[in-house]
Amino acid sequence: MVDSRQIKLFVTLAEDLHFARAADRLHIAQSALSEQIKKLETDLGVRLLNRNKRAAITLTNAGEVFLIEATAALRQLERADRVGRLAARGEAGQVALSYVGSAVTSGLLPNTLRAFRASRYTQIDSSGDDVG
């Protein structure tokens, strides 16, 4: 099974299309990057890169398709991390509400709900996704 580290390594390599530059960005040895990419290809059962000693590496058709999905997967992992942290602080999740009838007629419930809704707008992430 593919893990998130392999996906990150592949996406970085696909962005640079150069093992040495990608390894530098990732702060790992070029040989370690190459080994991990080969393992990823073995795990998937498909070649993701065209390697040629005389030319720059390129993505295979499968590599291009995998890159789209890998990039989306990394974004989703980052979002899950953000939401998990917000939930740990009580800033995301569900709210259960119980009230007595007089809370409605006195204006307490509508005013409280209005304030709550207004505060939620501060918890929308930069991509516009509601995280609460």
C-alpha cells in the first residue's frame, strides 16, 4: 500500500523532474529518493517515470494521472490535519442544542444563534472550505 511519504516524494519529484533538486528540497539523499520512487512503482505495479541518462526525466502517462490523484490526496491529508487540530481546540465539529420555550420568546436563543453563526465565519479556511 502506498503511504503519504511516498506520495509527497513523488509529487516533489514530479514538480522538479530532477532527482538531485527534488532530493535537496526534501532534505534526503538522492539515492534514498530514487529507491523510494522505485518502491512506489513496484507497489503500484506501473512505471511512473521515463528515465534516460541523456535527457531529463519525464512522467509516463500513468505518472501524469497518478500525479493528479497524489496532489489531491496530499491536499486532503493537509485538510484532515487542520480539521483535527480545530476539533481538538473545540473549533470544529457538531454542536447539540437543547433549550426551553422561554429562550425563544425572550430572544435569548435567536440572539445566541446569531452570534454563533457570525463567529463561524472566522473559521473558514483560506481555500473557502468550511472546516467547522
